[in-house]
Amino acid sequence: MEDLSQKSNAAKEKATEILERFKRYRNEDIELLAENWTLLEKRNLLKLNENLYKNKREVMSFLAEHNFAAELVKFHEQSVAISYEPDGFKRPPDFLIKVDNTECWIQMKRLSLSERENRQEQIIKKIEESLENIEIGKFWGIRLSDSFNEDDIQGLVDFITTVVGVKKEIEDGEYCYKVRRKQDSQYTFGCSEEDFEEALATILIWQPKKSNLKNLTRGYGGDLGTVLIDERPQIKGSLKKAAGAFTWDVSEKKINVIAMDAGFYEDIDIGMVVYGEEHYFANFKQWKRGDDGFFDDNEFSSKVAAVIALRRETEGLISGYRKHIFINERYKGMIEKIKSFIPYKEERDRIIHYNDRLDEGFDVERIDIGPSAP
């Protein structure tokens, strides 16, 4: 008993030391991290503990791996073999799980906001707080230009409040706000390419598809998204880098998936990266996907069966994950097999397909169908 107590105290000490690197953490995070530390130790996944403890520069990436590994250990019985960075590879995938004669290979990737993205996200939160009492039952989304800064917030809020807020039947569509150009009008409705280039901010207003809104509410429309710059190249680049760990094609006996800590990134943006850009027609009443998705790329289409977006279930640093699984349609017959390897809960998680709409912004009809399996 004394030995167990000593190990428990040692795990808590390590957990405390790790969490002290963060400005904010909960007291219960110490208990949870110590518990996960001990679980991984018992399954001989010592390298995960070592990486988290020793690496200070990429601590959030290693923390995501640690959280996810703890979920895997809790989900699978002791008899299931779970390996971390298995030997024999120049660049090993992060996890290998073996059940019977089938292997599931998982490469982890964390998508983090850059300093610039963080700054713009803080700006839009201030805008959101200022608009939440406008009594118009519609959604709004926004894209800020690179030059937009905190000094521009009040002018934009005043514009939306006076020009948008007073029009109870305001027309749905795009408003390009360009107040700095004094010789022009303050905004343009139905923005041209030139308007987009000149605008300090582009605002999209739209009617909810199902929701009954009382006030103007921040939403996540297809073209503007929730992250305020074009983050999709970053997501696609991260996926390509992660897929480089797989030097073999997906098969019935070898299933490759990428699991990424999605953080602030929204499903609609991830969906457009993996399945292709959404293109709208007929005044946003119809849509189809392009053929520029990650799963369309011949270099990766046979290498990855699914991309899993992970988001923490709690606000704490130590947490399980909600999982949205973006399935490569070529391997949609493997869905149940993938769910048997990943801690998946029907009431919490979601399978996402090529044809799925990932926002509630417009009542849009698809005008084409998804790719067929080879």
C-alpha cells in the first residue's frame, strides 16, 4: 500500500509540475493528469509521460497526445495491444492498436491558432458582445482584413448598429464595410471582387434555416467561417504532413486515420479542406463541392480512411474528446470498424460524410452527388 501511495504522490507531483507551465488550470486537472499518468504507466506507455514532462516548447501537442492516449487505454481492455511510436520506422505513426488481425494506425496532429489569428479572434469576440442585443432574428458572420485593429471596433459596431440594426427586414447577403474611404459610401451591399479587396470587414447576414432567433446572432456561414482568416491552407498542410507517416495504403487489415486537436476550427472549414470547397448558386439556394479536397488528392486518397476532429469535452486542460469523424467515402464501409478502435459515443460524437451540410446558415439544395467508391 505504501508503494502505491508513493507512486500516486509522485504522479501528482509530476502533474503539478507540468500544469504549472500554464497560466490557468483547475485543481481537478492535477488529479486527472495524475490518474492518466498512472494509467499510461501501467500499459507501458512510458514514453508519452516522458514526452509530456520533458518537452516545454510543444507542450500543447504532447498534452493532446496524452489526453487521447488515456482515452484509448480506458476504452480498450488490457489484452488489446496499444503502442506509441512503434519501432522499425524512420517516421513512426503515433499510435498502433491491434485487435485480432486488424491494425489501426493513428497519426495525431494539433491545429493551433497563430498569434495573428488569436488577436483577430479576440477582436471579434468584442464585436459579438456589442451586437448581441440587436433585435433582429438573423445570423451574422464576419471576415476582417489584415489591417483591421482594435481601434476599428467601435466604428464597425456603430455601422452595424445604425445601418443594419435599424432595418428589421434587412436584406440577406454580404456587406463590405470600408469606412476609411471617405470619398465612397460607408459600405457596399453585394460586394464585388474590388469591394472585397478594399473592405476593412466583410459582414454576411442570413436567415436561420430552423432556429427561431430573437436577436442578431453570430453564426458560421460557409464562406466566412468562424476563424477570421483563410485557415484552410494551414489545415490542409497539417493533414498532408500527418499523412506522410503512412507509407502503405488503407486496407481491411490496416486502417489509417488522422486525429487532430481541432481547437477553434469549425467543422465547415475542416469539411471544405477534406471534401472540397463549397460553391453556391442561385442566390445561395443551391450548392456543390469542388474537387480540391484532401481526399481528392491522389497522393493521399488511398492513405487515409478518416480524419477525426477532436474537441475537449470540458474547459479543463485534462479532458476527454468529442469526436467528429470525417470519413473518406472510398472507405465508408469501414465506419463500424473505425468506431471499434476509437472511443466513440453515439450520443456525443458524429460521423460526417461528403454530402453533409456543416452549417445551418442557408436552406440550400445540393446539385450534385458525392464520389463513388472505387
